[in-house]
Amino acid sequence: MTAKFTVHTKQTAPEASVALLQSTEKNLGFIPNLIGIMAEAPAVTKGYLSIMQIFDETSFSPTERQVVILTASRYNECHYCMAAHSVIAEMQKVPQDVVDAIRNDDSIADVKLEALRKFTTQVVDKRSWVSHEDIQAFVDAGYTRQQILEVILGVSFKTLSNYVNHITDTPLDAAFAKKEWASSEDK
């Protein structure tokens, strides 16, 4: 059973979170429930939004970033993030077969993106204790040592939101409902 958390608005949020909510609303057109819940702890909200912006500055393409985000969220069985990032991936024109493969825990047909999915899964599953062979397979697929570290950044970013969503049972926003997701264990 989860503790009841408030989905804050600009009117109910702690003062230190109000500007963060205003900025989010300006950028997205609404305040996602995840950000509304995070607003309870201004430092968490600021940290999450900062890491999100920094992850967007990595060498990964938007498609590759969504592969990392969706893969980590799927592994962590985060229903909220799977739905939200499935919608975001669609907005960013990520090929639907890539998103569907991750949502269904299948291989991605694109060999390089599949290597990214596999490596991200290994990072999450092994808590970054990946083998030299895992690293070499990732590099052999065309990725760099820099991108190994960027995968860790992406996993860290999503782990923060995945864990918040697990503990708070974040309600799914209407904007993400069309991509609602449940793990095979939930079905």
C-alpha cells in the first residue's frame, strides 16, 4: 500500500516548487502528475528537471534517448513512465516498431538500437556491473565509451522517476492514457 501523495498545482505546491511548475507548464503546456507529485520536494523536482535537460544534451539522438528511457522504465516496470515516454517517443517520431519492441520486451530490428537496448538492460539488471564482453559488444555496435557513461546518466534519470512513481502510485495523465502500459505480470 502506498502513502497518499498530493499532485500539487501552482497553488498548492511549496513555494520553492512554484517556479519549477510554471516553467514545466510553459514548456509542456501542462504539469504532468509526476512533476506535481515531485513538487512536494523542491530539490527532487529541480534535480529531475535538471537531469532531464542534461540527458537531452548527450550525444544520443532523440530515438536513442527514448530507447534508454523506455528500456530502463520497462525493466523497472514503471507504468507511468512507459505510457508517458511512449507518447513522447511518438511526438519525437521514434519508429513505432522500436517503441513496440521495448514495450513488449522484444528485440529491436535495428541492430544498433538493439545493442543499445541490450546494454541498457544489462546496466539496470546488473546495477552497472556489466562485463567487459557487454562493453565490447556495445562498442562493436558503433557506440563510444562516452555513450557508455551517457547510458548510465539516462538510467539514473529514469530510475529517479521510476522509483517516485512506484512509491507514490502516480496517476496517469489524460495526455498519456492512450499509451497506457502494463507488464505481462500485470495482465
